[in-house]
Amino acid sequence: MKATFVPKNINQLPPHEKQRIIELMWINSVGLLISVFLFAWKIFFNPETLCLPCELGVVILLLISLFCLFHRRAECAINMVFFVPLFIYGYYLSDFHDHLPPSETIYHSIWWIIIAMIYLNAFSKRFRKVLLFSAFSLAILIFHIAQAGKIDEYSSSNQLFLANPVIIFLIALLAAWFVRKFFENRLKDARKLLAETTRQISELVKTSKQPILYIKAKTDEDGQVTDLLISQVNPAFEQNFAIKGKEVVDQKVSYVFNYVFRNTIDANNLLIIDPKPQKEVYLEHLDKWFNINIIRPSKDQFICIFYDTTAQNQLISSLKESRQRFKVLLEAIPDIFFIIDKDGIYEDFVIKERDRLKIKSSEIIGNTIFEVGFSEKMANKIFQCIQDAIANDSIESIEYALDTPNGTFMFEMRLAKLNSNSVISIARDITRRKTMEFKLEEARKIAEDANQLKSVFLANLSHEIRTPMNAIIGSSEILAEMDLPPEEKEIYSNAIITNSHELMKMIDDTISLSKIETDTVDVNIKFCEVNATMKELYNVFKPVADTNKNIDFELSLDIKNPHFGFETDRNLLFEAMSKLIDNALKFTKSGFVKFGYEMISPTKIEFYVEDTGKGISADNIDLIYDRYYKVEAINTVDNRGSGLGLSIAKEFVTLIGGRLFADSELGKGSRFSFNLQFKSGEGYMKIVK
């Protein structure tokens, strides 16, 4: 929501002036609230101490200060402090109202003066204002002492030094002067350092061989970028892109980019819409590649450094072409080629894309023949053949079996000397010829195992489906054949709907389990609005919870910002929480089911579901995640379902980087929770009492 009470065009001010005005607005606003409160309190509860002109004067003065600040006139607001002596007179010396004797309010005046002096020192740019205010304050202080009849007492040598209000005033003035002088000197040193650093950076930019472009951003009242202008370019930029700096300085970035880069680079996309620290572009009209490094030292400034990567890209392209050419030639040969050094370490290999033996380069290159799956005896034999081929310049042959994650393969290996430090190994797949019988036996065993697994799976699935199907069929037959009262029809209709949902849930669980087993669950990490997701879960399960009038269904959101969120897979988070909520509602007959999240640290968020259900015994707590497992102590009506819910929830939580924990006590309820990393979070602001 856009703020309405902010100074006009405040974003156009320098950062330090903007900060000063905002701080002044806060102080004056707090002062106004306190003054209004005290004014009302005196009117209603202590009217005998009310000084109507004084109270109204303070409120009006603070309103004038806020008006000045709203129009970006900080000095006008600061000058209001010069009315403090008048208020001292009004509160403690005037005849406007009944007040304490002047002799009892001298130190009250001192506090007014010291607070005003601190205010002036903190925000006034000129110390002479402090001195001028001090002169007025000293005059009113002496006048106050005179009205109290204590001139002789405070000028007497018998008066305690630190009890003299004039001495206190002078000490405060000197302290303010020393503190201000100290910080002014520190500020001067910082400005000198900043100027020197700026000079060095400017000199470095001018002498840099890399083209550098400075961009100034214009913003609106909300801080949104409205326009981008070129503020500076270095000589290298002028030379590389054949343009004079005076031609582009103070010009719009979109115009300059279109002219210099021939519409190749979209400035808004590069800097605002999709900002990235680095981006590589190809300029066709120059036939050059540039890597653009983007630095944003402040909200209203961008620095673009262009690195010419043409030579590197051309070299990489040439190497890729050469490699591809040789790879195509080798692809025509139905063999696998390896380069092995004299120590038995694989240096390179070429394998056909269509080859049945799927080998990743990380599994081969850099590993030795003793680490890629050969038995120790076979690895020693290959190593000896390598030494013989290099020493005798001979061709060595050997047959071997290789176990890989994709199966066992038989090869005929030929080793020939490549140079004095390595050999080339040509491996031909002879698996079909040498191991046909073995493959048939393995296929038969796999088929038998698969058939057994299928039988177990179908038996489980058949058993779980039969219960809701029987309920659906039985209820349907009763509805079709009997003339039932409306209330009984509703009971059987609800039974059909409930068991249909149960059946659909079993099918969904079976599909989810299948994806988990085959490792085909898609994990799509992107920004997720947590509160919207939690509210959607609440809306889904609220009707289910309402069927049991003894359950309070609660949603707890730790952060109230509707845009609060972080990067995760929303679908997997939703499904995991759904399984946990469904489990809690199933086993809770009275009490409450509560779910939500808590920020347990700035980098971690905890999601949880807790209930006052039947709970889980310590003997069963480690078994609840097993597939098809059900707690036998719970009656069969509550225990319907596939027994996959918690198992699937645990797998989904693991996929998004968490770990599911269960805390339960039999007869008292359960609490399931998991923590996730709060990655790229937004909208996280929490007020702590």
C-alpha cells in the first residue's frame, strides 16, 4: 500500500537530507502525540494545572513543524525550537494559569533548554543556531532566577558549583560544542577519504582498458525507476564503440543502447526487469562477444563493465568444432575408445550416443582401472598389458566382464601404444555373443521377481480398494432398490461420496508412490506465497473438519504479510501438508487440529500439524513411515486407507530439502513438523513483544 503522509518528492533529495527529514518527522510526530495526550489528560483529570495557551501553543508548533517537513523544509521545522523560551515563560512565569512558585521550577526550565539544545545539535547544520538559542535560553533562565528572587543566592560563593542552574547551562553548552566539534572533524576526515577514493576510482576508470558505462536512475515517490540516463563513459568505451562521450552523456539509456548496440541489448531487461550480475551478449555489427558485469553501488546508479570475450569464444567454438568432427568420425566405428596413461588412469574416452553402455565422463575420467568396476585380478592383468604395450610397442588383447549400474557387459579390449606415457584402448562389446545364456537367465529371474512384486502390489491394492468399493456398491444398491426416507437416503449418499473420495485418494497415493519409486517426481523450485498456500489448505480441509462438530480446525500464520514467502516447490509442500492434515483429521475425534508455520530463525521456517487425537505409542513411532503400515491398536474404521500417506509426506518433504519429525504420546495427540531453508525470502517482518 502506498504511504500517504510522506514529504513531497522526498526521493529527489540527497540521501542524507532525506534521512534527516524522516528522522525529524518521527520525532515531531511522537512529540505531537505526547502533547495531545497530556493536553487531554489535563483537561479531564487535572484541570488545575492546565495552561490553555501553552498547551495549544505546543500542539500548533508541532503541527507547523510537520507541515514544514511535509514540504521538505527541514530548517523551518528546526527553527520552531526557538519558541521554547516562550513556553518556559508561559508554563512557569506567566499569569495564564496557576503554577508552582518560580523558585521550584528553575530546574524544569533547565531540562527544557537542554532537551532543545540536544535537538538543535542533532539536526541543525550550523552551530550558530545553537549559540543564538543559547543566548535566548540564558536570558529566560536569568529572568526566571530573578523572578524566583535567587540572584544573590546563585551568585554567592557559598552556592554549590553543580547546583547552580547557570553553571549547568554553561556545562551543557560546552559539552554540546565539544561533541559537535568532534563529529564535525570526523565528518571532514570521512569526506576527505571519500573524495580521495572517488578520485582514485575515477582515475582507474579513465585508464581502464575495459569499456565502462555509468548510468543514473531517476525514481518516483515510491522509489520505482522511471528513467535511465547515461552519466559517464570512459575512453575505452568511446574507442570500442566508436562514439564520443559528449554525444551520449545525459541521453536516455534506451536511445543510446539502440544506437550503439543496434537493438541487441534491452536496457530495461538488462538492468531492471531481469537483472543479473553478468550477462554475455554478441554484437553482430561488430562481430564481437562481450561479457557485461553489472554493479549497482546505490539505488540510483548502475555501472556496466564490458569485457571483450571474442577471442575466448572463438577458441572455444573452434575446439568444439574440432572435437565434434573427430567425435563424428569415431562414432562411425562400433567400438569404445579410451586413453589410459601408464599409471592406469583414464584420461579421455569416446562412446557412441546410442551405445547401450551409458557411461558418464565423471565416472571414468580421472579414475584408475582399479576404481571403475574391474576385479582386483582383472585390473592387475590390464595394468600389466598397458606396461607391455608401452615397453614393447605391441598390441595386447584381453577379454573381460564389466559391472556397471546398467548391467554386466562383456568386452574385448585391444591395447596399443599411443606415446611413451599412454595407450589407446579399443573396447568392443561382445556381450551378446559371450553371455546370451546368462542374459536369458537374468531376464527370466527379473521377470519372476517383477511378477512377484506385481502380485504383492495388486494384492495390497485389491484389499484396500475392496472396502470403499463394497461400501459404494452396497449403498448404491440400497438406494436403487428400497424406498427410503430422505434422511436415510442422505446417509447412503454421503457414504457413497465419502468412499468415492477415499477411493480417489488411494489411487492418487498409488500414483504418487509410483512416481517416487521411479524417481520421476518433478521438483519445481520457485517463489511460493506461504500464507496463500496455507489458506488454500484450510479451505480444502475445513468442510471435512466441519463434519465433526467436536473438532476445532485452526490455522496459525506466524507472519501476517500476505506476500510473505520463499523459494520452494509449492506443489510438494501443499501435498505433504495435505497428507499430514488428512492424517490428523482421521484420527482426532475431539479437541483440535491445528496447522501452520513458525519462523524459528531468520534462515529457517518450520511447518507443523498438531492434534489431540489418539496419538502413537513409542513402539510404533519408528514404523509409521513404512509403506502400507497401520497401527493395529487403532480400530478398523479409523484405520482405513492405503497406509501410504505419511510415507508419501516424508518423501515429498525430503525432496524439498526437509526432514519430517513426529512427536506423539498415546491418548494425548501428535505433532508432525519439518524445517525448510528460508531461501530468497520476502515479506518477512515480525513484531516481537
